[in-house]
Amino acid sequence: MPTVAEKRRAFRALHETGCFVIPNPWDVGSARYLQGLGFKALATTSSGLAWSLGYADGAVPLDAMLAHFRALVEATDVPINADFLAGFAVEPEQLAINVARCIATGVAGLSIEDATADVPVLDFDLAVKRVRAARAAIDTSRSGTLLVARSEVYFSDHPQPLKEAIRRLVAFAEAGADCLYAPGTRSTDDVAAIVKAVAPKPVNVLVGWESEWKVADLAALGVRRVSVGGALARTAWAGFQRAAAELATHGSFGGLAGAASGAALNQQFTPGT
């Protein structure tokens, strides 16, 4: 298995050219399965983890989140990017402490967003200070961990989300973010504008819904990486919900049609196969 340092170097190299897909597992099994499909890096999903533990998104305690990061790092050969939400802190000083703890789990990258459960979008100046604090914590660690700064403005009621997202992402880039991310963009024009605004720094685009977009389309816009957030977890939950509801409501088993083969799954997770 590659060392943590090797994974971090490989992760940085992925961001230098081209466009790659970084799908989002929610546990060790889904992470190993995605690695087996040939993906070069994986990103955690706060929502997928939360639901698997019986929490709402954003309610997983910090220690449990860090344990999850470490488990995925130790179970896989590929770099792991941590969905670290708002860093489990508002003030930059505490954020820096938490970022240091996140780095210690061995993740190759981590994302910090400008929203909390109580505040849809944090004050601009505070948001920039938080990115600077995360940058300082990474630099102090000398770990080479990649910093992703994301703005949640598209999920707020801001009247001009593109303009504000660009304002924030440009400021985050200047504050030391290595990769920029504004989830919720569904317009190719918006994506292209964001890519142009923060160039040459790489941009992540979320596609967490059924879309006519192809990876090649996003690559042509200059997007460097594509993630799916909690969409894979939601897809798995949809199958579970349908089958469980049919069993509970009708006492029938039709919802089990199309279930994955147990033998195939066992083979997937058998060492050396």
C-alpha cells in the first residue's frame, strides 16, 4: 500500500492536468468497491456517512468523522479527500486546530465550506479568514495536504449566486486554497465563468443528480475534477427504501429483484482477487 506521503503527492499530481472523477463512498466497503473500479482518488461524503450512522447530515460528531476519515485512508490505496464540512468550528483559531486533527488522519485533501448548520453563508471576511487559518494549519503540518475551499452560496437565497460565488472563490484562492468548489451549479455558463475566474487553480464540480452532462463536457469547460457528493449513497438508499417498503406494506418480495449477487460481492472483497 502506498504511504500517506505518496498518496498526497499523487493527489496533487491529479490536479495539475486533465479532468478526473472523484466519487464519494460512505463506508469502507463502498470505498474499496470504487477503488476496484479504477478510480484514482475518492472523496468522503458527510451526508452518506451521516445516514449510515443514523444521523442527519451535519450531525456526526467530530471524533466520529475523524475516525471515518482514518478508516477510509487505512482501507484504500488511493488518496482520500475529506468532506470536512465547516471544519466543526466557526472561529478561525478553532478551525485551525480541527484541520490539524483532520490532517493527522492521513487524508490527502480536505474541504472547508463557508456555511454552517445555522448560517447558510458565513460573512465574507470571516469566510476568507477561515481559509487562511486552514492554509496556515496545513503549512505548519508540512504534510502537503491539499486544501479545497468551497462556497455554499448556490444553496442559499442569494440573489446573484454566480457573482457572489466568484467573489468568494477568488478570495479563497488568494487566501491559499489549492482547489475551488461551488456546489449547486447546474449551468455550463456558470461553470465556465467560475473556471475562468479562478484560473489557473483547479475547480471541482458537483454532479449529484441525473444530468445530460458527461465528464468530457466538463473537461472541455476546464473543470479539473468531478464529484457526486451523497448521490451514490442516496441511490443505494433508494433501492433499500423501495424493497423495505414493499416488504412492510405488502408482505411481498418483489423489491428484492435486481439485488447484487452475494457471490460477486464476496469475490470483490476477497483479498488477492
